[in-house]
Amino acid sequence: MQKTIFVDCFDTVIYRNATPQRVIFDWALKLGQQYGIEPVVLYKAFNKIKNKLAVHNKLKTGEAEYTFQDIAKVLYSKLKAILPIAASQDNFVDDALSQYKAAERQSHYVNKAMVDKLAEYKRNGCAIYMVSDFYCDSTVLRFWLEALGVAHLFDDIFVSCEYHKSKRTGKLYKELLQQLKLDKANVTMYGDNRKSDVAKAKRCGIAAHRVKPRYEQLPLRTIDAKALKYGAQFEALEHVFQQYGEQYNYSNFAFSLYLFVKRLHAKLIQNNAKEVFFLSREGQFLKKLFDKYCEINGKVIKSNYLLVSRNSVLIAGLNPLEQETFDYLIDETINMSVRRFLITLGFAKEDIQLIEKQLAINIDKAYYNFKKCKAYKKLRHNITFVRIYEQKRIDQHKGFLRYLDTFGTNFLEDGMHIVDVGWKGTMQNLIHKFFDGKVDISGYYIGCRAPELYGNNKKYGLMYSKRKSFKYANMLYRIKMYDYEQICRADHARVDGYQCEGDSIHIKFANEIDDRKVFDSYISQMQSQIMSKFEAICIRDYGNYSTFGTTSQIMYWRMLCNVSQQDTEWLLSVEDMHYDNFARLGLRFKIWKQGLRKTLYWVMIAYFKVTFGVYIRNLRPKLSLPKTKKLKKRKSAN
């Protein structure tokens, strides 16, 4: 009578150079790249769904059998509830299976000794059947066998998921003996599993031989611990962090800037923004980063660079003198002098000298309560001041309005979305005042000390927000927040005002210092390095579901704890070469104060190492998908 051979698939005929879990992780990498989803999320969700299906089916039928398609369908329903997946369920399942077949295939090679033995059985006229406990059907297994060039050895393939019966319970053996009408005395089973392939086969009266699996001979590829802990691209991002060495450690602001841009883009889409305005001067570099993010991800939002300054918009939004209280200008300054008041309003040196002669007072004397001092009251009644003030106010209002018209935006209907470093949203308040509160304005900042989420003048702190509940992850980005003003410096001077020339508008810039020289000498190289790292991060990140928030926190903390002497000297040299009202601490440090400043700086770094160190070391990304009950509540709430 013809002899029949049963043979297992994996670790018997097909060897893997990776563990089964590593194969699933490789599948998650491929599918995650296709759908923009963090692979660790897919990997953990896959295993969780697989285990739940096994338990459910075991309790229901006595067999823990399920198909790959069953897992993919449940995974799709969970992802669809929280992510903007455009694909249908059938397309997603097909893509998931296709990527799994590819991931498995790249790890396969044949057990030559077993294949040679099967070929000999084939020449001797034996019938050979592959019998496997697996969640992919026989067509998938045949695909892999054909790719390896051994499919011709098998008369048929039987897989547990197609019969809902398995080798580990022995029911699949009984089913095949009955279906193929075989005499169990003439059947021999070959497999690597001591229980399923050997013990259960013998219990059914089938002769069985154990094949030594590959993993008992050589080590297999496994999943990197950091990948499971922080995300699939964490190791690659660590290499990005180490670029340029310690001399240019400030280039690692790319990590926090990337997270800001990522959150900004998501928030703009959520708020249905058609276009966004980046405020000068820090907005020049932020706009470049934003445009690069849109380019790489293929989700473009129109961006504009708005040339403004506090002084220029302040004057443009002022009321006639009899109605103007100058509350913002005076209340923001502790001690105000007449000269400083006039300079802030944009008065020329010649005009200030003329007014000083007419007032016959010391205009450099600072007053704590400037509104109630005699010098201020006397100034408001000065004819020259009144004339120049009204002329400048009208000219700047007209000029700024014409400048805004060049963008072709209907602000009354579309509102205005502005972006800046932060921290109080002063520019936003001035622009809101310029429009008399009639335009809806939303401001997006790296950090915001005074967030406002109500009314038509909303402010969002996307990295740090003072009014949020206290969280280390949120507070961490408060450290060194003023350094963004130096790192994001522009290649032009402060805007001084707007001048109408016929039908065109001319932007006037301050000329007290050579900003271009500072930019070319110090800032340009730093921004190029940040942009290089930003692109590398953007390519590696996942657009629809990412754990980069955790990575950013870790890298930001590392940067704080590894500030080099070169970093400190670089920042100080930049600040020493340039000064304006909005610099790092608002005041120029004299040479004798530099030593004190450096000492306080290192004390601050040491403090934050202790404060945040334990938290960062134990940090874990939030990878779990919402539970079904939470999804139902979320849907009902929407």
C-alpha cells in the first residue's frame, strides 16, 4: 500500500532567520509605512487581537483557530475609529495580507535536509501532504513554497484555520485520515513541535519523527528592546541626535521644533484653516520648517510670511488721541520715560528733539506710574506731538491695511491663523485690536503663558501652556524656551513701519544694527543643521499615528543634560552681537555679569537633571488603542 507523509511547515520545511514575533514586527513596519502608523502600535494591537480571538473561539468551539483576515478586520475597525484611514475594509485587509506575505517571505529559506528527504519519498511514489497549525490559508502557504521552489513536492496543503481543527488537539489528524481515507499505520508525520507534531500524532496512531528546529542551532533576529519601548524608529532617531557632535548640540532643537510643526499642522487641519501667517521675525524659520513638513507629507496648507513688529502694528491700531489711553503700551512697562514712550510710537530722533525743546523737561526721567505724571499730561497737550501722532497713526493704519490686502485674504470671512514663538501673544492682541475685534484670530505658539480658548481671539500653546494641568512632559519644554528667539532669528531687521508709494506698499526696516551680518556669521549654519535633522526626522516619523511625542521629550532632556561649553559660548556670542526689546532676558548683560549668568545657567541645568531625570528614564509611549467601550462613548459624544 502507498505510504503517506504528513509534514509540518515552519521550522520543518521552511526555516526563518527571525522569530515569529520579529516577522510580525517586520509586517508592522511595512504596513505602518504604507498607512503612516507607528509599527509598534500595529504590532501590539495585532498580538492583542490575536490572543482575544483565540480565547473567544476556544470557549465557543473548543478550538482556538482564527484567520489572518479575522485579525485584520478587527484591527481595521479599531484604527478607523481614531484615524483618518481612507481605504475600505477590504482594501486594508488585502494590503495587510500582502505586506504579511512579503514580511514572511523575506525571512524564509528551506531546510535542505528535509527537502532532500521529501524528494526521495516523492521518487519512491509516496503521497506528501503539508499539515500546519497556522492562521493563513493554504493559498498563502503555497505562495511561499512556490517562491522557495519546493511547492511541487506536496500533493496538497491542509491548514488548521480552514478546518477550525488543529494538530495540537489531534482533531486535524483525525479529519485528514477520514477525508483522505488513509490507513494510519501507513502514515508518518514529520515536525518540530514535540506536542503537536509528535505526541498528538502518535496518540492518533500515526508514526512521528521530530525534526530539530533551526532556533535550537543558531540565534534568530529578534525585536530591539528600544523599538518596543519607544517606537520603531527610535534607534535611527538617536543617530540623528548625534549628528554634528557636541559642538553644535543646539541643532537638536530640531526634535522639539518638529513636534511643534507636527502639532501645528494637525491643529490647523482641525480648525479648518485655509492658510496660515507666520509672524516676523522668528516666523521666517518656522515657515521654512512648516513648508518642508507639508512637502514631505504631501498635505499642503498655504503659508504666508507676515512682516510685522510690535511697534508697527501698535501704531497702526491706535485710536485718535482723545480716545486713546495707551493702556497696553504703558501697563507693559514698569518704568516709562517720555523718550522711551515716543521711541515706541515710532517718532524720529528729530521729532523727539523738537518735542523735548518745547516741553522743556527731562524726557529721560523714568516714572513708575507714567499715566499720572506731569510729563505725560504735558506731552498729550503738546501741539507737535498731537500733529505727528495723528499723522503717523493714520499713515501706518493705511499702510498696514494695504499690506494685508496684498495677500488677497478675506479676513472677515476666513479669520486669521497666526504662528509665532510666544509667549504672551502680544502681537496677536495688537492685530486683534487693529481689526477692532471683528476678525476671528487663532494664534499658535511654541509656548503660551496666557492661553485663551474662548471668544474670537484664541491662543494655543502647542508645546507649553501655563493653564494646562501640571505635567512634566508639558513643563519640560518651558526650559530654555527663550533660546528659540535666537535659534529662529531672521535674516532681516525689525519692521519699522509701512509706507504707501502710489498703489504699492514699501516695508521700512530698522537700521540700527546689521542683522544680516549676525545671521550669516552665526544663525545660518545652525538653522541649516536644524533643517537637515528636521528632514531626517520627518522622513522617519509616521503621519497618521505616531509616538514621536515621547521621543521628543527624551531627546530634549538629553540636550538639556549635555549642554557643552561651545553651546553656551555660541548662544552668548549671538546675544552679545544683537539687542532688541524682545531678546532672551530683555536686557543686555554687561561683561561683569557674564560670570554670574553662566553660574546660574549651570545651576539651572543641574536642577532640571534631578527634577526630570527619573521621569525621562521611566518614560513610555502611549501605544495602546482605545478600548471598545471608550470608542462607543466617543462616537455617541460626537
